[in-house]
Amino acid sequence: ETGVTQTPRHLVMGMTNKKSLKCEQHLGHNAMYWYKQSAKKPLELMFVYSLEERVENNSVPSRFSPECPNSSHLFLHLHTLQPEDSALYLCASSQESGITNEKLFFGSGTQLSVL
Amino acid sequence: GENVEQHPSTLSVQEGDSAVIKCTYSDSASNYFPWYKQELGKRPQLIIDIRSNVGEKKDQRIAVTLNKTAKHFSLHITETQPEDSAVYFCAASIVGGSARQLTFGSGTQLTVLP
């Protein structure tokens, strides 16, 4: 698959588990994002990596830990989550130029359920 | 910061009818307004966007209008088809800004009834 791919598509975990979400982009972009999508709520930006450096963290709880080893890969490490963390987690990428508005390219998401 | 409100949260229309989704924004500095479509189980995708130097933009059956004075913008879908059924998100940002500056609305679930 081309574009932005996310694995796994579905994940069920207990509150004491540790798991990781993976995202890979094949578009040559220089920025990657994690969004949280909950029902009836706006997309919430969690983390941004630009040129592999984390540039923004919107006060996300420390039980979510991002990792960006290179410009094509992005991880979200999860530990001791709460039931309210159940949501669709979307990865996205874009090409930041500082001149034009960058179009976001999304992955299909990981549907996370915390029991 | 910017706040984007979107209405309605759900919308059902008969196939062939028109659908209108409205968004309001709070920051008068915002001047870039994209719309994303997310079909069931699929990823959000950009379908159309508008900048504040124009009042309307069309692409086949979809159009977006912008009223900068009132700080609201709308998505219009004409001759709706079943494949238009999806969640639609509006967003606001600044021209030339980073995608990280996008503020999204809460989404509208559009259902086109056959």
C-alpha cells in the first residue's frame, strides 16, 4: 500500500498492558502527526514531528509516548492507559514548506479499545 | 486560540437532494479553510479548500462558500449520491501556516438515503 500505512488496524488492551502503534509514510514528507479521533469530537492533535524533531506536544498525558526514528516512521507507545483513551488514533504526514498550506495525508487509523 | 464549530452533527438527505454543512470560526486571522471527507472505516481525505481572498469555490458537485465578515463557511453538495455518505470535517488555519495549526470541527455524519 502506498501513502500512509498504520498497524495494527485494531487493538484491544488492558490498562496494565504496554503496546505500540506504528505508522509509515511512503510520500517523502518531512512532517508526521498523531491525532486522536473520538466520537462527536474534533480531531485532536497529539504530537507533531518535523524533520524528525518533536516540535509540539499538546499536553498529552505521559502514558502516550511518541517516537520518530526517521522521517518515514512514527510510533506511539502506550502504557497504563485508561478506558477514556479508547478512540481511533490517526497518523498523518505532510510536506512542510512554510509557504503554502500543507495538505494532510492520513493513515486509516488504529481503533484502540482499553478494557 | 482558534475554535471551530460545525453543524449539524448528523444530516440525512434523499439521493439527488442537496446537502449543506456549516462551520463557524472564532479567530479573524484564519484565512484557509479545508474540508476533509472520511468514509466509514477509511482515512480522512481532503476534498476541497478555500482561501479568504475568494468567496466561493466549486469542484463538480461540491462547493464551499465563505463569509469572512460573519466568520462562517459552508460545504454544499448537490445531486447527492450514496457514495457521498461519510463524515465531513471542516478546519481553519492561516494561509502559509503549517498543517499542525489546523483546528478541526467536530464532524458531520452525512447519510444519503436511496
